[in-house]
Amino acid sequence: MSVLKRFLPLILLIALSFWAIKPLLSPGFFPIHDDEQIARLYELTMAVNNGQIPPRWVADLGFGYGFPLFNFYPPLIYYLGYLFHLVGFSLIDSTKIVIGLGFILSAYFMFIWVKKHYGVSGGLAAATLYTYVPYHAVDLYVRGALSEFFSFVWIPAVFWAFDRCSEKKTVLSAVIAGVLLSFVVLTHNLVTIQFISFLAVYLLYLFYKERKSIKKVFLLFSLSGLTSLGMSAYFWLPAILEKKYTLVDKILLGELASYKLHFVCPWQFINSPWGYGGSIAGCVDGLSFQIGKVQIAVSILAIILIVFSVLFKRKLSFSIKLPFVVFFLFIFSLFMATSYSQLVWSIFQPLAYIQFPWRFLLFTAVFTSFLGGFVAAVLKRHLNKYLFLVVCTIFAVGLLYSVRFDFKPSSYLFVNDSYYISKQDLQWRVSRMSYEYVPKGVATKLSNIDTTVLDISEKDIPKKSYEVLKGEMNVNEVLNVPQYKKYIITVNKPGSIRINTYSFPGWVLIVDGVKVGYNDMNKLKLITFNLPVGNHNVEVLFENTLIRNAGNTITVLTLLFVLFIVLYYKVYKSKYLTNIKEKHEK
């Protein structure tokens, strides 16, 4: 009975998530804006299976010339998908399992965060609101932005972990908070940029709450921060320091991706028609930016309860300090999504990488759900249980009715993996969707709508991994994997050969066991070199740079530290319990 009681909330959360997850049970997949998720999982699988750990360079994207996708794009959800694919699930099913986990885990972490403050009823109310916030559906069933979608999991998890750390004040709790914070970075680096300010305010609240032991809490929070930075260093260090070698700034900081074109008009928070289109300048977008009518209602009710408590000095059975802080964060997240915040965007330059101010709807979802948990807890304390159940039922029915058309795709594609991973699809259709991490120096041009695109046509896609440009050569391709290519080349007449791979820091050319230089001064910045007459062993290898090696080393050392702390506490706790038991028996 105790086991059932322990797992009952989780069972309820899975049941409550069913209507959000139900469309995933259909065969195949569905159309999304970022229709490159299966392709990315496939490319990561190919990289890892060929020994590239951690994966950085993918072979087929970038129009068949490859590019360092996972050197810059957070890989965590693809690691999860890889694990499911490794045990036998298809790429499509692995992706759908990750999505299902995203819904369940986001509900779970919201539940345990709010439960810590407002009990089981508050936690369940918050988790339900969080699951069925409209932007949750937009992220998945419209945009298909799986990394941002999975960020719904880690934001409440981090808040819960820092709550726990400030309360327990142990090194283990600080390390857990740091690990969860690193998952934010490894899931979506742009969400991390947004999250910093909200987390800073929340930590200030915790410092105030624990002001009697502020020094110890500060040291523990600092340890959490260092753990987070260390765990994710292998990713963020090269992502920041090597982005200057890519087209990312040119493509993401201007033109149609400029944040100035994508602010939300205030009334769109309340009434924004559901759609499967895109974001455009102005107030008539093709996708919805609604906060959620029920979410707005409970947030207004929360501030009414807070004001009522202050003005009439009436106790609500709970402190109003935390919900007041959360309500402030909710208002700030609304502010950041509108054009009223343009000065902030212009001053804090990294915000420009976010591209779409409406991405702050992720945080309105977090904070309105928390406020809903607060309201549910207050009502439970001040209403008899039958009236409370009636009120909860009305809100639940209203919530599900308000999103009845949201949590489903526009249509279904009854396809299998091969639909997404054919060479033609990867090297042309998918490659045209995202190429900002292609090396700087590759030729670009303006499209018919004056946006920057690569100066590549479908006929430019390489048929082989190499091409003899001049001379007479017999080329035997021994091995061709994403990070390593090996050839045995017989040269009858000296000339030049091109490896159909973009040049980028880390690529080295080895001819007959000796590292030699190569030329990339060509339209597509491809690795090109000359060979004299004779037989030659040629290797082209993607090595780690000094920056990547530094990041990898820091991450490995941090992982060892985390493992040591976990094992230490496990052994310490085991010995402590054994001593207590022995004393009790005596």
C-alpha cells in the first residue's frame, strides 16, 4: 500500500499527460517546421557508431560536405534518442519516446518543485497546467523544436534542485543542482541565455530566505555553478570560442531571423488563433502566442490573493513572498516578449541569438503553472473538500477544453526511417533548412527574398568523398566515416585532388605518415592538395583543437568529481545507517 501511495502521483501524472502524448501513438511521424530532428538523430548515431565521442562533425548535412553541427548545437536530446535507437527502436520511434518522456518528466519536475512548497494538490495542479500550456503544443506539434520542448523538463527541475540545496545544505545537493543546470545548457544554449536572469532572481530570493546561513548557501550555490560549467564545458567552450569560424552571426543575427521582427503584440497573449504557420513581422502570425486562458485566470487569482493578504493582513496559510517573486518573474517574461523590452535587447547583445522574443513563453508557462499550484493549495486550505473538488474539476475541464484543438499535429505522415535519411533528403532538403554552422568563407548569395543562402545548387552535391581535379590518379577509398577518411592513391601524373569536406579548424591532412598543409581557397572552402608521382597513403582526420581538448578534459574531471561525491555520500550514508542500527540493537 505504501509503495502504491508513493508512486500514485507519478501514475496520475502519466495519466494526465495522455491527451498530450496520444498523437504520438499514431504510426509514422508528422510535419513540423524544424523537420530535421530525425536527420540529426541519424547523423549523431553515425558519428557515435564510428567512434566519434563526443560527436561534433556530421557527414551528410551541409549539402553533403559535412559540418560541425554538434560542436555548436546542444546534443542532449539526441543522446537520449540514440540510447533508445541502440536497443532496437527505429529512429522515428526513438524520437517519439523522447517526446513522450519530455511531457512526463516536465510534469514530474513541476510536480515535485511545487509539491515542496504547496503539497500534493498544488503539485498536481501545477503539473497539469504546465503540461497543457498552449506553448507546449506550439513547441512540439507546430515548430517541432525538440530541444526547446525538452527544456520544459529542466527549468522546474533546476528550481527544485536549488530549493533542495538551500534546505539540505550538503555538497551532494549542490552537485545535483549543478548537474541539472548543465542539462539546460546541453539541451538548449539559447534557453540558457534566457534562463540566467530568472535563476539569478530566484537565487536572490533563496539567499534572503536562508540569510542566517548565507555564507554556506553562497558557497554551495557556487559549487553548483562550477559543476554545471564543468559538466558542459566540452560543449559550451568550443561553441563560444569557435563560432567565429562559422556563418552563425551572419545568418542568425539579422535578416528574417532578427529579433526586431518577432515581438509579440500584447493582445496575442490572450487571443492568438491556433495555426501551423510561421512567425512574421506584425501581429498576424501563423502560430499562436497564447499564454492560456486558464493559466491567465489562475495567475490573476494568485495576485488577488497576494494583494488581499497584504491589504487586509489576512494569513493564507502560506508565505506570499515566493508567489510574489514568481509573479514578478511572470510579468518580466511577458515584458521580454514584447517590443517594450527593445532597450534590454539592444543593451544585452547575446539576446540577439535567441531570434524570437516569443521564446519567453516557455517561462510564462513555468511561472503561471507555479502560481496555479499556489492557488490550488490556498483553496484547499480554505474550502471544504467537496467544494475544492468541484472547483478543481471546473478548472481541469476548462483547461482541457481550451486546448482541445492544440495538442495534435496538422496531419500525419505514414512513413518510416528511410523517408528521412536518404542521401538526397539529407544532403539537399534538410541541408537547406539549417546551415548556419557551415564554415565562414563558403560562398553565399542573396535569395529571392534577400536572405543569405549558400551559393550551392543541387548539382553541386558531391557524388563521392573526393574528386581528382588535375593529373592522373587511381584512388582507392579505404575508409570514409564522418571524422576520418583514408585513401590509397596511385599518382601516374602529378596533380591535385579535393576532399569533398569543408575545411574547418581540426581537420588535418596526413600524407605517407606526415602531416602536411592543404589549400581551401576555393568557392566552397573544400580541402584541396597536390600529390607527386608515386603511391601514397592519404588520411584526412578531424582532430580536437586545443579548445575542444580543454573542454573535454574539464568535463571528464567534473564527471569524476560528481561520481566521487555520489559514491562518498552513498557509502557515508550506508555506514551511518549501519551504526545507528547497531546502536539500536545494543
